Amino acid sequence: MANDNWLLKKIDDVDDKTAEKMLMKLMERRPLDDIARDRDSRTRLVPMSDFIEEAKLIYANKGKVQGLSTGIRAVDEMTMGMLGGELIVIGGQSSHGKTQLSTNIAFHIAQSGKRVTFVTMEMTKPGITNRFMQVARTENIGHLQIDFQQASSLDHQDISFIMKKAKERGSEIIIIDHLHYFTRSQDNMSAEIGIIVKNFSEFAKVHNMPVVLISHTTKLRAKQRPEMQDLRDSSFIAQDADIVLMVWSDLDGSPEEVEVLLRKNRNRGLGVRKKYLYRDDGGLLSEDEPIKEREIKPNEADISIAGINFNEAAEKD
């Protein structure tokens, strides 16, 4: 045990460049038959006819919500649902509503009786639980089947193991808040982000689960709606995503209004491209615009006593 601890400390002391060289050396020593078996598995060919029956279902349901519903009709009209193996990116600037949209989606799916895995490293577990209470408008949310990861810090490779455990527990979707917490490199952020997003896309396919990934965007000009190229640090985010949704709010004008913008839908096309949602003081997003009470100015009011309208009388004078 003492020797093991000493060896682990020595490994921790090795810088990244040296560790990479050591790993390459170990890979070179890997038996050729192991390499051949692995390569044979990954290069196997399968006939298209194996997938005809599944494809028929997709073909027959064209124009309908497929897979999981977000529980928000307006969003479903844009995405047409979320299928296993899809990577769905929700992007936006800070405070514009991307985490709020994600928690609403998680809440509606869990409210329908399905299990959801919500990976959060931005907020504490009590903090995100409070968010769900605000969406539900009640403290009584113990019936919701929502799981969090136990650790507060994760490597992006951990997500595959989390997805495996989530699937074993019956989860039907995993939501990750957010992409930029997985980055470590300061030298080549774009390349690292590209690798992480590609891995998340592969994990979604391997585990046949939809993955919702929250991403920051770059800082934009006032009134400027975000485009796919505005996803922060890498063009690979949009490239590997199956669906890209952007959220935007006029924080200085109408902060209660959230625009949801569809920028990409690889498998079901770009039909409805924009919808409006409205947020209350809590966390719930609704399709119904709140009724605003019109402020009555003093000179607009009818000042009348005993049937005499003094505003009208003043105008005649």
C-alpha cells in the first residue's frame, strides 16, 4: 500500500507533456493482436437492411414529435422531439435563460413520470433543487425522478460512466450544465472544446440517450441575437450538435420575454425557427404572455363627481 501511494504521488508530479510521452510509449508496447481485435471491432461493416424497421418509424412519424418531448409545446414545434443518440446544444449569454430553459425541460420530463439525470457543476445541489422548486411552484417535489452527480468536479470522460449508470437507473435523458466547466487548457481552447463535444456526441450514440449540453456564447452587441458561430471558443460545438437552440432576452427592455431560436436541426429540418416564452418571478417558463396592467396617468383618468366629468368640463372652458 505504501509503495502504491508513493507511485501515485510520483504520477501526480509528472507534467502533462511527460505524461503524454509515457502514455505513447505504453501504447507502443501494446500487443499487436490486441490492436488488431480493437481495429476489427471498430471497422466492421453492417448492411443497411438491419436498420429498415427503425427507419420506417422515423419516416412514418415525419412532422410529429419523436422520442422525448420537452414538455413545452413551443419548443417541441421547433425540435420535433429529442431522440436517443442526439446531442442538443442550448446556447446563450449569461442571464438570458439557457439554464432556465434546461431546468424547465428536465422538470416537464420528470413530471411526466420519466427519470432525468442533471449534471451541474455551476450550482450547488441545494441551489439547483431550489430552482426546480421555483419551476414547480411548490416545495413538494420529492416525487420527481431527477438525479444529480455526487462529485462537484468532473472530467469530460466521466460523462460516459455517468450515462452508463444513469441508463441503469432508468434515466431517459442527461442534461449537462455546462460545457465550459470541462475545459482545462489555456493554450488551445478550441481544440479541447472540439474533442469534448465530439466525445459527448459519441457518448449519446453509444448509450442511445439524448444529451442536452448547455454552452456559453461570446459577448454580443445590444439587441444582437446569437448565431451558431457565436458559441464560445469553438466551431466544433455547432458542427457536432444535432440540434442547436439559442435563447435571447432583452434584459434592458422586456426581461420576462425569452426568445428561443432554432439554429440547427440536422435530422428533422428547420421548420419553425423562433418561439417566445415568458418567465415569471420564479423559474417557470410559459407560452402565455403575462397580462400587464396598463398604468393610468392622472390626465387620462375620468375625475367625476355626481355624474359631472371635470376633465371634459375643463376642456370646454
